[in-house]
Amino acid sequence: MSLEAATGEPLRLVLTLEKFSFGVGDRFAHQARAQLRAFEMLAADGIDAAPVWNKSNREHTLIGSQPQSVLDAAQAAVKVLGWSKGWHVDADHIRLDTVDRFIACSDFFTIDVADSIGKQARAGDVAAFVARHPELIGTVSIAGAGAPFQTTRSDIERVAAKYLLAVQDAASVYRHIASRKGGANIIAEVSIDETDAPQTPPELLIILAALADENVPLQTIAPKFTGRFNKAVDYVGDPARFEREFNDDISVVAHAVARYGLPANLKLSIHSGSDKFSLYPIIRRALARTGAGVHVKTAGTTWLEELIGLAEAGGDGLQLAKELYAHALDQVDELCAPYATVIDIDRARLPSARTVNGWSGAQLANALRHIPTHPQFNPHARQLMHVSFKLAAKAGARYLRLLEENEAVVATQVTENLYRRHLRPVFVG
Ligand SMILES: [Zn+2]
């Protein structure tokens, strides 16, 4: 965004992420329009959320696609539908060694520093941090949080030692992108979700103070929340505990903005956010009560809707969907291994290929579609197919041709899933 000043010099404004934003994945670059349609429907309900098309380096590598394809697909959809509101392209989970090919075609950068968490920071840096932040020691009152945080000097030292190196990494990745693209042209997110232990709200406060010290103007932060955020299925954990923690995290973010001068629109980002039906009412209530914004990131749920659409379409589409299921069963170990910590599949509950071959398109669609109360829904088959998208990539031109031939039915699945099962429950209710 730029304004012409009286002198004719362009006045640069910092690219600002909207209060509500929602990350969507489009692995095969065929559903951007169907996705954008869901945001149009939400806008018609009176809620503006900015679509953010995200695709990680890992996904590009598995599928063999280039980052530019995400921008091209998004731009085409924005043009066709005449979308005049905000939208972004997210270089998802990038690091210093993977970010370069994303820089030209992204404006949102999810800087993933989880690998550096727990690597011991320099003792001098820890001591300097603790000396700079006496306000973090003792009773720390955070407006809106459930109770004041009680912390000791050794708590701060321990957390700083665990996270300072990750914070320094985030700063160097940010500076690298800013030096190439200009700091005013980028939205920075820092992600610390892909790690073992969740961050407590007091830890989040310390991390944000450290990011402010390093001058990282992050607009979203993705902590690891309590409970399991399995891929493509609902939250597994204690929703009441999530609610307390989420509310405290919102309060911590507001406190950090005021106290440490972080960007005023800084907000939480919820990763693996698709299908977390039991959390959406909690998130919606928290946003309504606090006035906070949120970013919810989803990705693979779109590929499942493509598969469901092909099953519904019948004919060659259904045939390919059944073949992909059979291949997935054959390679279940190999397909599930990289996702072991984020899926829970009971192999005994996976129907045989023979059984699925006898199903109608509607039955296969019902097994995969995430309607937990549906008698034919099978969360095990759904999770297996969620991690099997590279089999569709292998089917290549045949898969893409069937998507195109069955565009209407596939697009309906994509739009409905995003609008009815995601955007509406999070933002409207
Ligand atoms: Zn993540």
C-alpha cells in the first residue's frame, strides 16, 4: 500500500494484517476461487476476514510445486471474483535455509524457530535479558488474565535459556527477509508450535518481551497450546483448560503490545486449526469478550474436500478416490510416519480396500467428510487420507483432469466445508 505525499515521494505504510484472518491451503492450486467464495459468504454475514493462502516448504517439496504457483492461483481467484478486500500469501514454516524462493511471491512469512527451542542460549545473553526485565520477576499482573503470574528470577532464567536462541533466530530470519523485500512490505509471524511442550502464558510473555528486545515487529505469534491438535480431526484435550489458557494468552499479547511496543495488531495464530470444532465456540467467545483478533491456520482440509468431491461425482472420480484409498492402505506405515505425533489412527478401524470398493460415492464421501455425528463417518480413514496427498500428486495429470472435469461438485465441497464448518463457527456462531 502506498500514498503519494505532497513532495511526490511515496509514503510507505507498513503492510498490516487484518484483525481477522484465516489461513487456507490449496495443495494442488485448483481451489482458490472456491475458498475465496467462502470468504465472500462470510462478508455477506457482516464479518471481514482476510484469506491467507499458505503452503509450506515441506508441502512444495512433497508435491513438486513452486511457491509462485500459490500467488498465481490466489491472484487469479481475486481477479475473477473481484475481491477488493485484503488477502495474503504465507510462506509457511520457513527458515533461513528455505525462505529465499518464497520472498518474491509472499507477503506473509511464518518464521519457524521451533528447532532452536531448548538449545542453550549464551549465558551472557540470559543474564542481560534478566537484568533488562526486572518487571517480569515476582507478581506480574496482566489485565484480563485469570490470576497474576508468580515468577522467580530462576524461572525467568530458565525460560530465557530455553527460548532466547529461538528468538535470536527469528530476528535473523526477519532481518534477512526485510533486507530483501523491505520491512514495510512484509507481515511476520513467529511460530513455536512444532515443539514438544506447550508454552504457558507466562512463558509467552517472556518470549514476546525477548522478541521486542530483538526488534522483531511480529504481527502474529503461533504458540503451542495445551492439548492435541491432530490433523483433520477435532481437538483432543480439556476444552476448559484450553479456554483458560487461550484467554490468558490473549491478555498476555495485549500486555506485551502496551508494555514492549510490539505492533498494535499483534494477535495469536492457531496452527493445525482446521476441524477443531470443539474449540471454535471458545475462540469466538474470547474474541467477542476481548475485542482481540485472531489468525486461524488450516491447510490439508482442502485436499480432503477434493477427494470427497471426486467420490460424490461418481464415475472416474469415484474410481480414482477408491484407488487412492487402496494405495494409502498399502503404504500406511510410510505415509503416517512423518505425522506420527499429529495423527491417531486405529488400524483395526480402517476398512479394507475390498470393502471400500463396494461402496457408493456417497458412502465414501460420508466416511471422509468431517461430520462426527454421521453414522458412516470414519475418523481413521479420514486421517489416513489426510496424510496421503502425495498419492494424488503421483496420480498427477489424471488427478488434476478429474478435478477440472468435476469442478462444480468439488468446489461445492470446498466452499461448504470452509464456510459452514470453519468460518461461521469461528466468527459468527
Ligand atoms: Zn504450525
